[in-house]
Amino acid sequence: MGRPENQIGPEGEAALTSLALWLRAQRQRAGLTYQQMAEMSDYTHSTLSRAANGRRVPKMEVVESYAHACQADVGEARRLWRKARQASVHDLPGFPDSAAIRPEYVRNFAELHTAMSGLHRSTGMPSLRELARRAGSHGELPRSTLHSVLRQQAIPSRQHLLAFVKACGVSGRAMQEWANAWDRASRGQEKWSTAPTFRPWRTPVANNALDMADEATMARLIAVSSPPFKGYIEMEKSTLSIRSRNLFTLSALFYGNQALLNGVKLGRDRSLQVAMLYWAAVDAVTPEWALVRNRTVSAPEVRRDYIHSHGLAVHCLGLIGNALLRKSQDPEKWQPYLQRLARVDWARSNPDWDGRALVGGRVAKGHQHVILTANYLREMMGFPLNRTERQVESAFLQTSTLQTGVEPQTRSLSIARTRAHLGHIILGNGVDQ
């Protein structure tokens, strides 16, 4: 039997310890050494030994091979492995238990993505390679496609969805539930992706206003289907790495969209239409975003040199859009204002951002900086400041004077020069008052 195995430490997860103890019991029952087991499997004796050391969750294939060599119950081995794997990924970002959606409740592709993520996690988050292997024939479930789908950067085809759920162990009637879920999501996508026409509508009743779940679903749907964001949203993490190829985070879009629609009761479908149109209009006057999509410049370069793809700026753009919606819900009447955004210098080197959007050269995140940055944009677009915004602005200018010795009027000089260059802004120009 060889030398005794090391004891399993008390610090291990209960589910992982149960798996390790079960594996060791099967080997002892079979009376095999790890060398003998290696001769009967595709794995080395050291790999099989590590599978039962209780320190980390082994690959499922190793556990299956271990069970086969010991002539043990492979189904029980898989069950214990799934429990251990689920426990080990419990705290990973992007897959909260509360976010899981059963397939029969799926209404759109955003919810379908969430349901797929929940299924993936509930089965122990097997690797893309393992899922592709389980799917069967070559090309049935391409890893590159699956990677994009699970990161919620692409919408799965019906064939790929069914191959994925099959690889996750779903069978029988449950497979039909997933097929029905895809069909419902597809109908919802066709309904929402149709080019909207604007016509009069009645103000919705209070219970038709958006709640937090609606806002989250809408943000996900915009992220995967709106041209300015599709393929350039980090769907899981709230921050971007320096080398990330994404421009935005889902949380930034969520808060920007929430600010856009705050207090504007349009109903779910209408809110989505208006949001899609607004962000497309912002994209049209923000050329650097298009340069990234055209691969003229990289996303890291734009995030490094400009502030308009950071959460602070997206939030402020949502606030500006909210002011437009409160004036008029006709996109044509937004244009005179949105065209002024094209003249905003979003570069980090613009000194107007110091203390407003930037602190020590880094993009700020506090609520006060959101107000200050939005104030700058409001002045550029000719929107008046409310009492709170004026107070924050006054405090900022006074603090700037104490720190630099420059008069507040001089501090706002670049804004004044820009406005003089644009000419006098006529507030009533083409917009409902």
C-alpha cells in the first residue's frame, strides 16, 4: 500500500474534505497503490495523489479516472466533486446566488445570460475545454464562442445553448425548458431591437415604473446589443485592468443608465428604446469610442488619455441625458445640445478636469466629483444649475482660490472662453421648455 497519506488539514472546505476522504476510502477498499492506479489511467501517480490531498479541488476528469481505477461509483464521485467545486467558487465575482434565474422565467437574452452563468456555477464551473469535450462532436461548442457568451459579450445561438446545457448535464424535459427560454428571449430581442418610431403615448401608471431588477436587466441588454457598448463592456468585474480590451464596465453603464432614466416614467419597453437612442447619440459625438471599435486605437490608450469611458463620465452623461429627457422626449430636439458635447475636451490633459473629474491625475469616484463634472457639462450645454449644484460649485471655486490664489472667475476662464467661442447659447433653441 506504500507510505501512509498525509492527514487532511482542518482548514479545508467541508465539501472538499468529504471528496478527499471518499477518494481515499475507495483506494483503500480496492487495495491499490497510486502507481498501480496510474497504470490503469491516463494520469500519473502524483496527479492522482494530489486529487485526494484535500488542499484544492482537482479536475473532474482526474476524479472520474480515480473512481474508475478503484471500480468505485463514478456518479457519486461526480456528485462530491460538484459540491466541492461549488463551494470553492462561492465567492467569485459575477455569479451571486441571488442572480440565478431558472430557464422557465427567462424573458430576454440578458436573463438568459444570467441563467447560463448560474447553471455553469451550479455544475462546478467546468473549464471551457471540458465543456467542449462533453458537448460531443468537434465544433459543436467552440471554446471561443463559449468564452464570449459566458462573459456576456455575445448572444448564443439556439444550437450553442443546447450544446452548453447538455455539457452541463441537463437532459430530458429540462432541455426543452432551455430551448423554450431561448425562443422567448429571441422574440423579446426582435421586439426590442426593432428601430423605434416615436409617437405620442400615455404616461404609464406608477406600477409600470422601473425597479432595480428592471434597471439591471436593461443595462445588460444594452450592453450586449447596443452598438456603442457591444463587445466592449466588462460584464463581471467593477474595474478594468490596464490591458483590458473593454472600454466600460457593466456597473458604469448601470449607474449611467439609472441616472438617465431617473424620475422619467416611460415604461419598460419605451425606457429601453429611449436609452438605446440616447447612448447612440452620445456615441456619435464621441469619436474616440468609434476609433476603438474600428481598431484605429486601443481601448487601453483611450482609457489612459481620456476620461469619457470611465464610470464618472458615463454617470455624468446619464445626468445630462436626464436633463434632456425632462425637456423633451423627442430625440431630434436633443441634437442642438448633444452637438455641444462634440466640443468638450475629454482629454486628461485638459486642466478643467483638475479637482472636478481628476484628483492627483486619477479619475475620481466620489459623489461630489460627479456633481462637479456634471456642472461643467451643464455649463457647456447651457443648462442652469440647481441650488445644490450651485453650492457644490461655489465651495469648489472657493477651495481652489485658497489653494492656488487664483480668483474663482479665472478658475472658470476656460469654460467662459469655450462658451464665447461657441457663441451665446440660446436655451430655447429647438427644445421644449
